[in-house]
Amino acid sequence: MATILIVDDETRMLDLVALYVAPYGHRVLKESDGEAAVNRVADEPVDLVILDVMMPKMNGWEVCQDIRSFSDVPIIMLTARDGKEDVVKGLRYGADDYVTKPFDEGELMARVDALLRRTKRQDEAACGGLVWNGRERALSFEGEAIHLTPKEFDTIGLFLRNPGRAFSREEIIETAWGLGSGTEGRTVDTHIRNMREKIKKSGFPVEDHLKTVWGKGYKWESERDGSH
């Protein structure tokens, strides 16, 4: 069972989407206000957000962007606007998928299921006793907690889930800070230096795994990559 937050300023649409979701055994949360939705995601575990774009005060794009500043919870944008520019805008702001109104139950739930399956595979990652738990937002080495800042946690998660892939500073910023944050590459370097020190103090040989790729950025080498 997953916890799904539905966000729409129209009560009728909230109830309709909840009617589609509930029979699949999921727990349903509802919010009709964008700011309340952001706070809900920040305050309690949510597995997926179904988010309407056209809302007063705070539109769906703004809500998506705010959520992405601290969470990688899957987000499906739900809207009557199906222009290519709107789709691209939603994806750039961090949405994972886009469903246009009118829609049917089958289409919506197929997309929900696909995202939940993908996210489940990415909830945890491990390397040599170092365990990253995305659901609990916890990092540990041999059972001992390593305390990181939210940005450091999201960054190490990006590396551990994608061993062997080199990430540019811009890609790291997009994941941990979000598009349009204005964060500079030097800030990424500082966060990674601090993160390395914290993980090193735990006893994990982080220098054997977290590598600087000159001219590109950083990458994580697992044992399978032949780092030893």
C-alpha cells in the first residue's frame, strides 16, 4: 500500500481521483491548497503526489518546484492544459509524468503503478556496508547512522543509485537544489567535501568510491566497477 497525496482546488476532482485510487488499496490524502500540500509532504511520508496545475494562489508548477527543493517524491501533473510547452515546463520543474483531463481510471492508475514500481526500486541503495534509505531519509554504515544535511543526503543518494555514471555539477544541482535555484558549482564542491568528511569519519572508505571526474563532475565507483 502506498500513500498518495491528491492536490486540487476543486472538491469534485479531489473526490473523483480519490475514487479511482482508493480501490487499489492505497491510502489517500487530500489537499485543496498548494501551500498546504507542500507542508503535508514535508511533515509526513508520501509515496506519490497527483497534482493539479491550475490552482489559485499557488499553481501546480510552483508547488512542484517547492516540493522538489526537499523531496524526490514522484509527482504526476494533472491538468486540462496539454500544450507541449506546458508539458515541458512541468517536467523541467521536476514532475515525473503528465496526465491531461479528461482522463480515464485505467490510464491514470497505469501511470501511478509505473511510478510506484520505479520508485520502490530506488528506495534503497548500498555499497560495502554503506546503506542509503530514501524512504526513511537515513544513511548508515554497518548499522551506525551518518548525519547529513538534506542536500548532502540527496547528493549521495544520486551517486549510490547510479554507480559508474559521472554527474556534472549542474546535474547535481538539479537533483539536490532544483532548477532555477541559482546555486553555483562551488557550492556543490563544498557540500561534497563536507559529505566526504562525514562519511569518512564513520569508517567507510569513501575516497575509494566517490571520485572527482576532471572536466565533468563526480561519480561513484562500486566494487563491481573495479575500484579496488
